[in-house]
Amino acid sequence: MPKAEPTTGRLRGSDLTLSYDERVVVSGLDVEIPDGSFTVIVGPNACGKSTVLKALARMLKPRTGAVYLDGEVISSYRSKDVARRLGLLPQTSIAPGGITVGELVARGRYPHQRLLRQWSTEDEAVTAEAMRLTGVHDLADRLVDELSGGQRQRVWLAMVLAQQTSILLLDEPTTFLDIAHQIEVLDLCANLHEDGNHTLVAVLHDLNQACRYATHLIAMKPGVGVVAQGNPADIVTAELVEDVFGLPCRVIADPETETPLIVPLRRQRVTQTSGA
Amino acid sequence: MRTIRTPAVSLRFSERALLVSTAMAALTVAAAVATMVTGDFPLTIGEVLATFSGNGDGYADFVIFTLRLPRLITGLLVGAALALSGAILQSLSRNPLASPDIIGFTQGAATGAIAVIVLVQGSMTATALGATAVGLLTSAAVYLLAFKQGVQGFRLVLIGIGVSAMMLAVNSYLITRATLESALAAQTWLVGGLNNRGWDEAQVVAAVLAVLLPCALVLGRRLALLEMGDSAATGLGVNAERTRLALLVVSVGLAAVATAAAGPISFVALAAPQLARRLTGASGPGLVASALMGGLLLVVSDFAVQRLFPTTQLPVGIATGAIGGLYLVWLLAHEWRKGSGT
């Protein structure tokens, strides 16, 4: 695949108004995912970050505006064509009862298969490679139901990798995981990004993790949309965090990675005043 | 897992599913042979084979081609259609208790049939058509009522239960307005069965299955992906809403033709997919195995009611409930003892 110009984005949304029924979550939003970036979308609850990701993944039809993939409106492609370019790790997926890790990961090959070509040698090789990359190869014959939360998330990630898409959308990939497994999943994502073949877009809750892993950060605020975007080191300041999250804080350099680290200010004890 | 590969074709399947499916097909053939040779007019296998090759006497011809074969084929196809319909609905709603009942089809079809019997004293064909029409309309109404930016399995089930209850009330009311004779006819239809089913029924079911079975099998792969949730399925390139609608249409169509041919035979749509899934250990909807199990269940059940109770003309629905129910209970209890069931 030819390397695109770093300034262009194969995936972008233009003038997006996104709503559930009548409730408008985001309006007039322009967003572009830089190619080859690890983009992380952050913001407080209800700011519409997952909604934007859903729109980029063509899960939610915008009310106005459009999402473009490789220059064409995403809804003009056949769904399987999109699935060969853009993979999605949803917030929650259901593992069918009795399915093994190998079978689940193999389902990621669906967009590359046809009615009479359901399991080519390439399918087999790619599935094995995806399991190796995510470290679930040894679990191939285990039932998904029997795995721990961290293992399961790596299996789902392997399924998306088996799809062989250069763009990966991850909707809160670390939710429900303990801290060690959160880092494990994010390290895995960082590896994929550094290998240079993937553009990643993730929604994350933890601002410090976002600052550490993102090469491009998009900060969103409820009712406003995108407030800032760029390299975390350039845009994350105490003022921005206070503005977006309403959290008074200091921003220091992460002693491990030098990326911005948000430290909330000490709680000010509210003194009771008697009477009015 | 086994893989077959040629330059143009590559398929993967589980050995256990293949083994179980072959066993079910063999049992079905055995039950079919037993149905052919036993009964009030016993025949030998030689006589049956002679008849099939065109060398039978007129008596054997009559017993086989008029009495036994059309009923057998109708039963086999109706069982397969019901099982497929149930397998699709159980998978779509992610509810192991789902069957055409839950989307209002069965009660709607009953309303149509009873209305034709009670209000216009229609023929058997008119009854079948009435059942099909009202059943389809009811299902469509349930789908539209449950529609809100797409249809979720859970909403479909709840609306289906509500609408079914309403239709049941209508059915009860219609029967209270009927003459004794019509009420009896309605009751007979409601139990369902294969008595007096001939080539007409077999042909209709065969024709509809010839269209809908390939549709179901082609859509089956997408059905398996939908079980992982709409987001995951969409991510893999499945148009979730369109696929679900197509599958619902196939499922209701299968239930409709089965009900038109044999009335609402209970339990096959519910039990056959469960039995098939547990026996094959499949992680997907397992449509082929379900269809085979449905056919087997109905053929064995009909053999049982014909031969064990030859004088009473017992409806086959009673046997499907008894045999399928017993087997399912045994299978579940056995699995839970081992601690492997869910």
C-alpha cells in the first residue's frame, strides 16, 4: 500500500450533525484522522466521542454532512468493501456460546470470503498471524467464555486484525479491564501503530493514558464539539483540562515518557456556613 | 475442524457436525423405511422397492403413493421448514425460547384459519390460505410496531408476545361464536397434524422450500455474525438491518408454508434447533443440522402416532411435544450434570 501524505486523512467527517432521534449530540463537526496516526478522542461523558466514532464507522447515519473514506462518501461503498479498509472493535460484542478463540478470530476474515471460498490458505495464515500478534495463539482451542476479561479483549482485537484493514476504530477498548490489562491492550495498539501499517482511532476515558499513547489527540466538550486537536504535548494544558473537564489540575511531564500527565489539584474543603 | 480446498472452492466444517448430520439423515431414512413397510397393510422392503421402480401391484401402489409417501414427504418437509424457521428466530433474537410464536405468527395464522372456518365455513385450501395471510400480516405488524431505527431482538419479542395475546383473545372469541361443528373443525386445525395430507401439500411445501432453503443457507453466515451484536457484524461488513429483515421474511415464509400444510405443529421450531445445536456443539446457528433434526423429529413422531395409536388418528403435534420434549429435557439435564451447559 502506498504511503499517503502525512497531512492527508483517508478518513474524515465533514460538517457532521449526529443525533439519536431528536437529541442532537454533535453539530457542524469537522474531523480528520491523520494517516498513520494513533488518534485518541477524549472528553467528558456525553460529549459525543463515542458517537463520532460510530459515525466514522458508519454505524450511525449523520443527519447532515458526511463521512468520507478515501475520498468517497462512506455510505456509497458496499458494506463489505468498507470492512476491507476499516475495522471496528465495538464497546460490547457478544461471543456466541461454545465458540473457540480460533473460530472467533477466523470470523474476522468474513469480508475477504465468498460463498464458496470460505477458508483459503490465506485466511488460515492471516488468522494465525493475528493471534500471534495479540498473544492468543496458545488459546486457539480454548472456549472464549472461559477466558479472563483481558484475554477476551485481545481475542476481539485479533478478530479485527484478521480483517486486515489499515484503519482500526476502537471504541473504549480498555473499559472493564483492570489497570494491567488496560496497559497491555494499549501497548498492543502502540505496537501496531509503530509497525507503521495501521492508523488507529480510539475513544479512551483515561486522559493520562490518552496523552501517553496518542500521537494525535482530539478533545471534545459537550455542546461544543472539538475544542482542541493535535499532538498531546502541544495542546494539553491545565487550562484545556479545566475548560473541557471542569477539573482544576496541574499538568506535569510523565516521569516515564515525558508526555503530559494530569494531576488533579488537592481538594479544597468546603467550609459550612451557618444560616443564609 | 476439517478443510476442503480446490482452487475455486474452500470450505471448513466441524467433523462432529458432519457426523451428527449424517447420523440424523440415516435415522430419517430408517424411520421412512419403517413408515413405508408397517401399518394396517404391511409390505416387505422388496415390495416397496418394486413399487418405486414401477413394478408394484396396484394395491402396493395405492398404499405407498396415495397413503404413505405424500404424508411422509409432507412431514419431512414441514419439520425441516419449522426447524429452520425456529433456528433463524432463535439466532436473531438471541433467545433460545424463540419460535414463530414469539413474532405473532402462530396466533395470527390461527386467527386466519378460525375466521375462515367459523365465519365462511371455508374449504381446507381456503383455511390454509386464510392462515397464511393473517399470519403474515400479523408478523409484518409486529415488525413495524417494533421498528425504531431498526429492530432489536428484545423489542421484537415483547411486541410479539403482546400481539399474540391479543390474537389469542380474538381466537377464543371467534370460537364462542361458532357452531359446534365449526368449533370442532377449528379445534382440529389448531392441534395440527398430517392426517389425510396428500401430494398437494407436499408439492406446495417442496416448492417453497426449494426457494427459501437456499436463501436461508446463503444468509446463514451473516446470521452467525449478527449473533455477535450489530456493531461487530457491521464492522465485518454485514448490513445488519437489511440482513435481519431478509432473515425474518425467510423465517416467516417457512413457518407460513409449514402451517398452511399441517397446521400449527407445536414444539418442532423450538426444540429442533436446540437439539441440533447441542448435538453438533456448533457455535453458530447450524441451519442444516436444524433442518435435518426437524425433519427427523416429525417423521419419527408421525410414525409413532400412526403405529402406536392406529385407531385414534392422534395429531402428530402431541408426539413431537412428547418425544422432542423428553429428549430435550434429558439432553439439558445430562449437560448440566456435566457442568458444560449454559
